Amino acid sequence: MANDPIHQFQISKIIPIENVGGLDLSFTNVSLFMVVTVAVTSAFLYLTTANRGLVPGRLQSMSEMAYEFVASMLRDAAGTQGMRFFPLVFSLFMFVLIANLFGMFPYFFTVTSSIIVTFALAMLVIGTVVVYGFMKHGLKFLGLFVPEGVPGLLVPLVVMIEIISFLSRPISLSVRLFANMLAGHITLKVFAGFVTSLTAMGALGIGGAILPLAMTVALTGLEFLVAFLQAYVFAVLTCMYLNDALHPSH
Amino acid sequence: MFVTQAIAQEAAHGAAEVAHGAAESHGGGFPPFDSSTFASQLFWLALTFGFLYWFMSKVIVPRIGGILEMRQDRIAQDLDKAHELKAEADAAIAAYEQELAEAKASANEIGNKARDTAKSAAEAERQKVEKKLAEQLSEAEARIAQIRDKAMADVGSIAGETTEAIVSQLIGGSVTKAEIDKALKASEG
């Protein structure tokens, strides 16, 4: 059972809170790691900047670097007007990044490997885009679906394509993150499982286990890269979608 | 060969176990797609992410933004101050150079004046000395001429006396002075 690569995604109730208006709102291991992710993120950012040092120390530099990394990302994609969404983008980036990195600890639950979590975050982004777009531009926001300079005959077709691409955004945004984390962790678990099964076979097996062990080490490095990269991709795409809400006519 | 076989076997075994385990413990459901847990996950995500968003927008973002802004202000302020100080230094250098030039000019002037004064004083002194010397010279010349005239006159009387003595010695008689003078005048003439 220890070798089951799916077992790590098993959700178990820690504090059962069942039947709240017909809903099961139990505090599960997913909830626990959400709380841990948010607590660690908040505490790190809060404590490292407590001194408000004019000359930052190492930890304060880390917080400032994260801030400026996301700030320049958002400014490049959506201009200075986009900075009103900065708390949202910064929260999303930090939440996804820290959740991904927590997933790298053995026996820890990877919050972002749950499709409903990534889908909820993606819907939050798209919801913000749609609500803000209509609030700011009214019906002109629909101009997003009509690119300029398209021959009249092709307009219906292009609008169709644009609408489908817009509707697929929350799906692609959430599935990309979910699938990357899920697949990475399963692969890691499978290769690590080979190591344990092979070593159980005796001397020959121990020799043969070197290959999957090396693979596990390499994959662990790769997963750290993926953890950061997926947080970055999620944040960059969020910035680009928010840019559509700010400037619908492209 | 053995190794690859072993891996293949183990993989097959592992896969079987996975399928078996999944079927057994999760009732055939893949945990991420088990919709019975969605409500709890969404609820706790809303709670935790909501808190994170609130904390970010109320505390973290203003704080880090403030720190960065303060640093930028400070740097700008320091740069301004540096510019100011540089301008001051430039002004001081200019003032110093101007004063130096003025001092040089006035030193030149003083030097020239002193030299001119000394030169004219020396000239006046020399002229005075020369004049004095010329006076003394002419005075001396006059005296020499006087002495020479007197000496010339004395030569006449000496010649008379000498003649008188010589004549008295030669002819043993006395000759009158008048006669001698007459003879001298004749010889002179």
C-alpha cells in the first residue's frame, strides 16, 4: 500500500464537520495544508519586513524580491493601471508557489494537486476579469471578442473562436497547474516505488535500484523547478487576462 | 538483462497493486475527482485564501510598498543633496579661483609700483650724485688752474732771483733788479 502513487492524494478528515446545511465542511488534510500555506506565507512576509529596514537584510530582500518580481510582471503585462490588482496577483503567486513547495516535502499534501482548488483559483481570476471588465467598460468589454482589422465575412467565425478561447481559459489555467503537480508527484512516487521494490529483491535488485534512484533525485530537482515555474505561469497568465479587463480592444 | 526484466516485472506488479489499491481504498474514485470533498475544499480555500488576500492588501502590500517607496525617496533625496553639495563646491572653487586671480593681479600691481618707485628713486639719487661730482670736478679744475697760474707767476720771480744770484756769482758785482727784469722780458719776448 505504501507504493500506491495515488495514495498521496487521498483526502482524510481531521476534524469532521459534517452536514452544515447539507454540506460536508470537514477540516481535512487539504484544509490543514491550506492553513499552513497561508500561515507560513503571511508570517514570512510579515516578520521579515517587520524592521522596515532601509538597507534590507537577507530575509527582507527575499520578501522584497518576491514583491518586485510580481509587481514588474503585472506592470509589464497590464500597465500601471493593472497595479490595482496587485494584492490579488501577489496572493495568487505566493499561495500557489508556497503550496507547490510544501508539496515537495514527503508525506505533505500538495494543495495545488486538487483540481477543485486550482479551478476555484482560475475562476476567481476569470470572475475578476469579467466583473471588472463590465464594470469599467460596460458593453464595450464585449469588443474583446472582435479583433480589429478582420474582414467582415470572417467576423462571426473569429468571434466564435475568441469566445471559445475565452471560455477555455479557466479550464486551461486550472488544468495546467493541477496536471503538472499531479503528474510530477505520481512520477516521483512511481520511481521511488521502484527503488523500494527492487531493493527487496536482494543483491541484484539493489544494483538495479541505482537507476530509478538516480531518476528520483533528478525528478526531485525538476519538480522544484516545476513548482516555481507553474506559480510563475499562473501569475503571468493572470496578469495577461487582467490586461484584457483593463484594455478590451486589442 | 536481469535488471530490465526485474524492473518490468516490478512495474507490472506495481501497476496491478495501484489499480488494486485504488479500487479497494477509494471505492474506484480518483481522489482529486471525488466530488464529495469539493464542498469542504472550496469552503476552506475561500477561508484561507480570503484571509491571505485580506492580509496582503491590508498589511503586506502597503508595508513592502512603503519600504520600497521610502528607499526610493531616500535615494532621490541623497542624490539631490549630492547635486546641491556639488554645486556648492563648484561655486566655492569658482570664488577661490576668482580671488586667486585678483590677488595675483594686485600682487603684480604692487610689484610693478614698487619697482617703478625704486627705479625713479635710484635715478634721482644717481643724478644728484653725478651733479655733485660734476660740481666737485669743476671746482677742482678751477683750483688747479689757479694753482698753476700762481705757480707760473712764481716761476718768473724765481727766475729773477736765480738770475741775480748767478750773475752776482759770475761777475761779482751786483745787478739791479730792474736790469734783470728787463733782460728776462727781452729773453721771454
